[in-house]
Amino acid sequence: MGGLFNTEITLWNAMIRGYAYNGPCENCLYLFDEMTVRGLTPNNFTYPYVFSSCSQMGLFNKGQNVHCRVIKSGFEIYFSVGNALFDFYVKRFDLEIGLVKNGSLNDVRRIFDGICGENVDLWNKMIGKYGSIGDVNSGREMFDEMPERDVVSWNTMISIYAKAGEVAKARDLFEHMPERNVISWTTMLGAYGGVGELETARNFFDKMPNKNVVSWNCMMSSYTQIGRFQQALDLFIQMQLEGVQPDSFTFVSALSACSNLSNLESGKRVHYLINDWGKMGVIVGTALLEMYAKCGDIDKGFTTFIKIGKKDVFCYNVIIKSLAIHGRANDAIKIFNMMQKTGLKPNDYTYSCALFACSHGGLVDEGREIFKALGRRLGMGPKLEHYCSMIDLLCRNDLVEEAECLIKEMRVEPDIAIWGALLGGCRERGNLKLAESIISKAIEMNSGEAGVHVLLSNIHASMGRWSDALGARKLMEESGIWKRTGRSSII
């Protein structure tokens, strides 16, 4: 009779395992509940798949109830069950971090402490979880307590120090590693790149015994992040010469470098190397679109935009702003409207781009509608940058009084950019009284912005009031405000 009972349990476990692996997970949990109804007792081969299904479905309360049964039945001492419990609570922890909650890592630690055995993978996971919440000290304490370590243990702890900006401690661990792999080296060059020590990062890169595409990407990204775009592009060329196959991250860094250098020819060469950028995703497509737009070929950029399959909000933001910059404000607004018809929700920057297009295209009515829509969005209302764009639009179109009314109705305190936009309207109107009022507000704000003072001086000059123009400049100097010398980016 006992053998028959064990055979039946084995068959049920096989079915539960099959549903846990292949789905639907609901059937796995249904069979588990049905077992207990029929008087069958789950064992250490049942519970791991039940916890896995609970994790996949996000049924954490159900998982906790199953955990109580495990404790009562004594199966928690089995490593397979403990390991599954650990992964279950890690999954719950990861979700709650996303929801900005705290505390569940204690549950993960309790499960970890109760697991029988000294599995190095579990130690590595636990250390990594401490790193994910920035608890460097707890991570290091666990690292020091480990009964044994592998290269992943060392790399995990080095990565935690690197993310925390504690490069010296990361370097100390790196120097004491019994063995290093490409991840160890890449983590260190990323650590130095992250704190702006590019020369040290490059030394690490050059000394690496083996490099993979991630190593190259890390070094290129370090260059682009601090504006050393030519060096990033040179590295991309070197990568081609050494026969390393680039991935989507490589192409994004290379295209970003070309964009910032306004180097259309190099950008085209990078494009040529992308065999099928459509399959590489929207990020590469957007980088390609932005490169063409920044390098002056907006038509090619627009064609690229059309070819991108699944566009996201960032992609739409780039094309709207790019079309506006190139004088195609009407097209920009058409794209803005088209975006909403696809079901995508504009974010704050989308509205800023659309208002920018209206401002530079003189589209007052369209701008008003967009601004009203922004005011209705989730009841949050416009932000400073939206007010600034709207006021600029109104002032550019000789609607200074409407701009003044808008400032009075603002839900937030106007900043120097708002007053500067209004001052631009005063210049068009020659409204000296309002201009002087704005300057007094700027002085009250203790702003170090020279632009508004220069505008006031120019307003006086345009009216032939040269002594007042000089007086405005003198006031700027007495206030310790200096106009920065213009510099050309063309060498």
C-alpha cells in the first residue's frame, strides 16, 4: 500500500513540475491544492515547483501560506525546498523594491540563514541583494564570513564597491583576487570610468589579458559620458580593426559620439555596419535618427523614424524636437498627435518638445491646446519648463499681455527663465517700464544670469537711449554679474 501511495505522489509531482516549467502555472497550484483535498501529502519534490509558480504569478500571499505548511511539515530542512524559498523571497523583494517598499530583505536573510548547507551560489545571491539596496557594509560582512568563495563572489563585492563609488576598496579587492576573469577587469575599468578617472580606466582596458564586447562598450561609454566623443569614436574604429563584433550598446555609443561631433560621414559608416538595425530595437533606431538630425540630415532622420518598428516615448520625443529645430513645426505637431493615437502617453519632456515646436513655428492656437491638455493631465499641471515655453510662444507672437496673465496664474513661483522669456517680449514691444520691472525682480531673486540685464541694455539701445543702455551694463557689473564670452564649437 505504501509503494502505491509513493507512486501516486510521484505522478502528481511530475504533473506539478510539468505545469511549473511549461505552464500554465495556475494548473500547478490547482494540482497542489487538489493533492491536499485528496489526502495526499506534498513532499520535498513538490514544494520547489509550487514556490516557483507563486513567484511567476506574483502570488506572494499564497506563497507565504505554503511556507507555513512547509514549516509545520518540517520540509524546510531540505536544501531544494530552502533554495526555492530563498528564490521566492528574493523575487518578492525585487518587486517591492520596484514599488518603493522596504523590509522584505529581512525575510530573505532569515530564509538564507535557515538553509542547510554552504552553497556558494546562495551566498553570492545574498551579497548581491545587499548591494542592490546599497547596503555595502552588510554585503562586505557576508563576503568576509563566506566559508568559501569563487570568482563570482569577488566580482560581486567589487561591483558593489564600484556602484557605491568606493573605488579604492574595489581596487584593493581586485588586487587580492586569487583569479581574475574578464568581468573582474571590466568592472574595475567601469569603476574608474564612473568617477571620471579616464586615464586609469584606459590603463586597465589596455592591460586586460582578454576583452569582450562589454569591455569595449564600457570604455566607449566612459568616454561619451564626459564628452570625449572623438576618443570614443576612435575606440570604435579600433574595435573594428581587431575584429570584435559590436552589439546594440556599441552602436548607440558610436552614434552618440557622431551626433555630438556633428560627424555625418562617420555616422553613415556606423549605419552601414549595422546589418539589421530594425532587429536591434528602438534604442539603436532612435540613436540613428538622432545622429542624422543632429548632423543636419533631417530627411534621413525622418525616414529612419518611419522605419522603426515599435516606437517608444523617447523615440517620439527625439523626432518632435528634431523636426522643430529644423523648422518643421507643423510636422512636429502632427507627430505629437499621431503618438497619442497609437496609445502612448506623452511625458513631461514630450510636452516640452511640442511647446518648443509651437514656439519656434508660431503655432499659437496649437500651443494653447497643448498647454490646456497638459493642465488636465492627471491634475498635475504644467511645470516651470512648460510655462517658460508657453510664455516664449506668446511673446514671440506679440501677446505679451496674455503672457503676463499666465505668469500671474502660475501654480509655481516664476524663475529667471520665465522672466527672461517675458523680457524678450518687452524687447519686441519696446515696453521699457515692464522690462525694468522684470530686472528688479531678477535682482530680488539674486540671480547671476547676465542675459536679462543684457536684454534690458539692448532694449535701451534699440530706442536710442545710449546712456541708459550703458547704465544697465554698469548695474550688471556692480551686481557682480558677467556675460560669458562666446566660444565657437568649430575648430
